[in-house]
Amino acid sequence: MSPSVTGLLVLLLIALSSSTQAAIERSEEESRGLYQLWLAKHRKSYNAIGENEKRFEIFKDNLKFIDEHNSVSGQTYKLGLNKFADLTNEEYRSKYLGARFDPEKLVLKAKNASPRYAHVHGEKLPKAVDWRTNGAVNHVKDQGQCGSCWAFSTIATVEAINKIVTGNMTSLSEQELVDCDRTYDAGCNGGLMDHAFEFILKNGGIDSEEDYPYKAVDGQCDQSKKSNNVVSIDGFEDVPPFNERALKKAVAHQPISVAIEASGRALQLYQSGVFTGACGTELDHAVVAVGYGTDNGVDYWIVRNSWGNGWGENGYIRIERNTHMFTGRCGIAMQPSYPVKNSNNPIKPYWGNAEEGEARSA
């Protein structure tokens, strides 16, 4: 990161820190100054007549929302002027959310869920797991303004299980799924991870990102690259849904594809901390659960997003765990699934901290 960008970040943090002390009313001059800093940081400019002023008004409204949230004491998470600060919530939803979940299929998925990660009373699981520390999670990628979150979630878990089984981290192609997986999925117009797993399975594998790079647009399927399979899977399964204990067991074994409702304004402007904000169960975004832990008594999931490392905690969000809602916070426990890859070598069942008994619901 260049010194100039670092300086801009520091100035933005200083300006926003005052909002944690008490609700404030920012002057027009101060708000415009923050806007100019934000434009420089994100390398944005608006040249169309009236567009810059329109974006400033949206930015100013989001800034007020951020200040009001951060001024409330006891919050477990903070909001900030991230990459979406110049978008209305409607614009954010239309450009960046793209999962296609059919509520009617939830019952069928529940019936067909694999018992592999079903919760067993009294079993021991690690207190905390973070697959990033074991090299099983690739760098955070950016889907751009394409509703391909489903492809990024799918690829991340295939990359992870391949690393766990073979020891090799190979960056795989989301664009192949966007272009070629068209039986049920719809490229930038959304899709579902189970359908993508099925495509990879039937195709005999998936190409590398290097060979079939991401373009953030729908394209014609490259048949020669479609047949260039560098990583394969042997199947895919669903975690028993509506059960955070089963999801915890699954995440202790491998990163898991999950879906959440991400349409809320607080999640749009999320910056750091454990997200305990309002969100429902209208699933509209696919992400990856790569671990779990506890912070100041609040249990959380570590969730890898696909909006680049300039959003959230370097591209991640921690979402409250053990909410005692059967859906989990933001519906995270409703549709978890994962790829299966077999090996002649035994797979370590848990890569986490020292084991502990399940003394309470988890």
C-alpha cells in the first residue's frame, strides 16, 4: 500500500472515530472533505453532469447512517466508508447480490442432507477454527458488478478441499462456471452452489484461474478450457440445515459454502467486529464459512466474502454464531453445502485449537 493511500486511510479513520463518542452533525464542508478523501482512496471520479453531486448526496446519507450506528455504545460491530459508500441500498442490492435460492427446495434439501456432519450429542469439537491459518483459503477475490457470488463460494470450497486433501493450493476458475454452467445457473444473473458442484462433478473437474481468468461478465463457454480440468471432486453434500451445531462440525472439517441475506444497509456498510445487526432469511448472497471463534463473549462465524479486500475485515465478515435462531444469523445455517474429495491418505478431521467438550449449545 502506497504512503499516500495509507495517509488517506488514517485521515478517514480519524474523521470517523469522532462518531463513536456521540452522535454528531457534520458540516457540509466536513462531509465534502470526507467525500473527496473517499474518492481518492477508491480512485473514483464522476464526470457526467450532476452525477458527482448525486453521489455526494448518497455518500452523505450513508455517512449519517454510519455515524448514528457507531455513536451507540455497546455495539459489537462498526460501520465504515467502504467501497459501497456512494451507492444507495437499492443500487448495492441490484449490482452485488446474485444467489438464486428457491425456498421450496429447502424441505427437500433437509431430507437429503448427508449425516456426515450431523451433530452428535457430547462429541468434542475445537473451541476455534480458522482455515486461513492452515493455508486452505485462497486470497479474497472480487466478483465485481456481476451476480456471480455463487461461483465464488463454490470455487473457494473446492480450492479448500483440494488443498486439504492434496496439500496444493490451486486458484480455480469462477469464469468457467459463469460461462459454462448454464443448465440451472445463470452466470451474472445468479446461481446456486449445489448446481455448480454438480457441474464440476459431471465435467470431470474445473480449470485454473490462470488459464480461464475472471472477466466479471457473461461470456461464451470456451470448450477447450472447459475440458482442461486441473482439480476434480468426487461429490457434494448438504450439511443438515437449520442447525448451527451441525454447521460448526462441518466447518471444523472444511470450509463450507453458505448463503446469507446480505441486503441490509448495515451489512452493506460493514467495517469490522462481530455482526449482530438486523437481517432476515431471504437468502440473496453466497459466501464461505472458513472458521469460527469467540470475541468478548460473542460467538461468531468467520465468513469469506467475494467483494475484494477493501470491504469488511480485509474481505471478511464475522457473523454472530449461536443465536438460538434455527436459521442462524442472516440465515447462515439454512443452506450449507460442501464438495467431497477422497484420498488414500487420512484427512485430519479437525484443524483448530485444543478440543473441548460441548458443554453448551454450539
